[in-house]
Amino acid sequence: AGFDAMLGRRMGNDPAAMAEVVEGFSPGRVPTSWAWLERLQSTDRAADGTDGAAGHGQRALFVYGERDAKYAKVGAEITRRSGGAVAVRALAGAGHAVLEEASGLAADALLHFLASCDSPR
């Protein structure tokens, strides 16, 4: 496990294919989601203007590694822009590659999030 194992797996990848992945999914190329996050905030307002999020639960989950300062800032901005409609969780001990570094914690965060969601009516 750990970084060396992740690096070993990645070294076996096709370099041209990986370049396409990096290019295609780079944050500067992926469409922004800020407007969607802000709409979540407005849809969680009850008709009387009070915060309806408590009745509807959080509507999305964002996880990041606690050692990833860039995505910690992104998480704070997501919380601000969504008005709390997005559950934001830092995974202890993880850096940027959260699914590689803390897959168990990521799974726990997802299960906890799903358990907290309202059941469909």
C-alpha cells in the first residue's frame, strides 16, 4: 500500500492514454460546477424562506485529504457557495490521492453520507 504501490501501478499505464486523462480532466478544462452548487443552496430554502436543508439533508458529498491544502480551500468554498447543501469531509492522513491513500475512510464517509440522506418518498 501507500505511495510506492500507487506509483508502481501507475508506471504500468500507457503514457499516451494517461496524458489524455490528465489533459481531459485537468481542473482548468472541466466545466465549472459553482453555479450548480449555488443552485443547491437556493433549492434548499423552504417556501417560508427558512433554511430547508435540515429537512432535505445534504445533497452531495465532497471528500479531500486533510494534507491537501488546495482542496481544503476548495472544500471551504463549496461549503460557502452551497450554503451547507454539500457535505464536505476531510480524510485524516490523506493527501491528494484520497482513494489511493484512504480508501477505507472514503468508503466510510460515503456510507455515512448515504445513511444520512432522506429516503425517496
